[in-house]
Amino acid sequence: MTPKTESCVYCLGSTHAIRAGVYASDLSDALLTAHQKGNPIMAMFGIRHHAVIALTLGVLAMAPTASAQLFGRTAPGTDGDMTYVRAANMKFENESHDFGVVPDTNQVVCHFNFTNVGNDMLIISEVTSECGCTVPELKVRDYLPGESGSIEVRFEPKDRPGKHHKFVTIKSNDVNSPDGARKVSIDIDVYQAVKLSVPALSIGRLIYGHGGSGEVTLTSRRSTFDLLKTEISGAFLTSEVTKRETLTDDDGTPLQAITVKFTVDPEAPMGYLDRQIMFTTLLSKEDSAETFEHLVRFHVNAHIAGQLQATPERLTFGTPTAGAEFDREVHVYNLAGNQFKITGVRVETTSNVKLDVTHDTVAINGKDVARIKVVGTAPEERGSFNGTIYVTTDLPNEKELEVKFFGSVRAGNRGPIVIPNQKSDSGGPATQPADGDSVDH
């Protein structure tokens, strides 16, 4: 009878621990109450009133161990025994999803299904992604043992051609997340339903007053493809469709092609012209003749420069010694080929550099070229010096040409070191002696 009694006590204790989640003291009370009320289970096992306490003590010893063995979650106690542990266990059906090759026209969705296979409440505190193109959503955050849930993940492929590998991070009390976080991932290869011949159109450097243009070709494999509208973010740039044709892709697939020409207005001011473009296209679906509008973003830029160009555009005097003399030349060209005259030059600088600037004409490759001659003396103080040379001309739309210059009196040369933002007793810039100079104490 002893083996039979021990077996029954083990089963009864395990059942109570798992299904009711009670502890040994609660189980003891339950057994006593059942016996007092004449529970038939007690009668079936032949347990008498005088044996109830002994059986209860056996359950107290056996139930935690049996439960821990069933759940596989144990921890060593101070006396070497095993102690019962409660924990949430988040088990996914799949921890990755591959969308395959998809067009950039529509959002795609997948679900990561999971179940709490642990013996404690699963609490999900946060679900996040690494970028705005991947958006996870979880409506329920708490899950009892045995309950299941699903994390919905949406990916926005528009304007994101190419292959992508993205992670979604789940923070919870999951026992398999020592750092409190689990990750699931998605893979996707996005192709453009409408392809562009160039990712962006750079018209390049244009001479002020002359304008310029460039083209881009849009292509699509869809049976229906049309350009409904072209929107430009600013002035001085216009567009027109110059060609519609059917081409053949490398694999023999027919391509519908539309060529768009962008023109920079001759009146565009000097500087950098930078425009955002939005094409509104009409496409048929892949699996039907039904059509929908699809937006394609583009970019056009140009540099509108004056007719005059200085070579070099900036002057550098290097690192002369303090008080040393130097000289440089700048040649000035008219990119439009028009004749011009230099009517004057002037220098602006906040440094103590001394510059003598003159202009004349010199023959280069059989052509007369305007020349700016710069002769100077480096400052006595160490440090950098810089400024601007302004060249005045007789061109009506380009009165002045700016030529920046800079240099530095390097450390270790003669002359005192200028201390920025400090004044001497006399009110001028504060200095300290150069290396090797004597100092009176």
C-alpha cells in the first residue's frame, strides 16, 4: 500500500500545483476540508482521518518538485533542493518572414503569431521597429498561460527600392529574453513599378542668362502606363513630355517609356537651383487591367554661375614665415566669350596682412586673358589670415567677382603669438613671445 499511496500523493499534488496554482499550505487545507466533508476521492484511496496529516506533509514535499519538473523551470535552493519557479515563455510560430520580390506600389503586411507556453502571465511592454518604413502593431499586451497573440508588421515600400532586412523588437517578461527583448525580422526585395533613367537629374553649371536643360526617361512593364502630371517645387524650372515609345527590356519584356525634358529659365538667379519633382503616373495592376495612380519622386538641380570665372577660384598663400613676402596670380575668364574690362580691384580683410593688388592683360594660348596680380607680406603675428579680393567689371549683370584668400603663419616662426579675444594693457591684441625669445621677469 505504501507505493500506491506515494503515487497518488504525487499525482494529486502535481495536479493541484499546475491547474490551481496553489502552494503547499493551500493544498493541505484543501485535503483536510475534503476529508472532513467525506470526499469520495479520499475514501477511494482508503485514507483515514488519522492519516490525513501525514499525507498532507507528503504533498507539501512533492508538489513543488513535480510542478517544477513538468514546466522545466527549476532553481537550486540553499540546501541543494530544487525550488518551484513561475515564468512566462513566449513561443513564436516563426521569427522571420520573407515577402519576396514586391512592387513599390502598395504596403505589405505579415503576422508573427505566438503563444505563452509558460506558467505565468506574459506582459509585453513595448513593440518597436528600427525605422519608419516598418510599423508593428500589437493590440493586446497581457497573455495568460496558454493564450496566443499576433504582432502585425506593415512595410511601406514606396521610394525604397532594393533589398531590405528589418527587425522588430519585443520587450517583455519572457523567460527566454535575458535582456528583456526578443527580435523578429522581415526580408523584402522592392522593385520599382516605374523606373527612372537616372536617380536625380543634374543639369550642371550654367552661365547666368543662358539657361539649360536635361532629360529623364520613365519606364514601366505595366500594360497601362501614362504620365498624368508633373509638379515642380519652385520657379525657374519647367517640364514637358518630349517622347512616348515602347521599348524592349533585356529579357524581351515590352517597356512603356516616357521622356520628360526639364528646362532652366535664363532669368534664374545666380546660385544653386534645387527642385523637388513629383510625377503622378497611371498604372494598371499586375494581375488585372484595373488602374490606379502612383506617385514617383524625383530631383533636379543646377548651378547658375556668372559669366566670369576666376582661376583659381580661391587663393591660398600657404604657411609663410612672419613678415615674409609672397605673390600669386588669378586669371579671369568670360565663359560666354563676351569681351569685358576690369575697372578696379579692392581688398577687404580683418587680418594684418598687407596686399598690393593690380590688374592687367596677359596672352594665354593666343588669347588675351585678364590677370589679377597679388603681392603681399605675411603678418608678424602667428595665426591665420584671410579676406576677399573684389574685382569690378563693366558687365551689366555682373558688376563684381569675389576671390577669397587665406593663409597661416605657422608655429615656430619669428614673431609673437596673437591670443584671441584678449587685450593688452595698451588696448591692442594680447600676445606672447615666440619660442626662443627672451622674457624679462
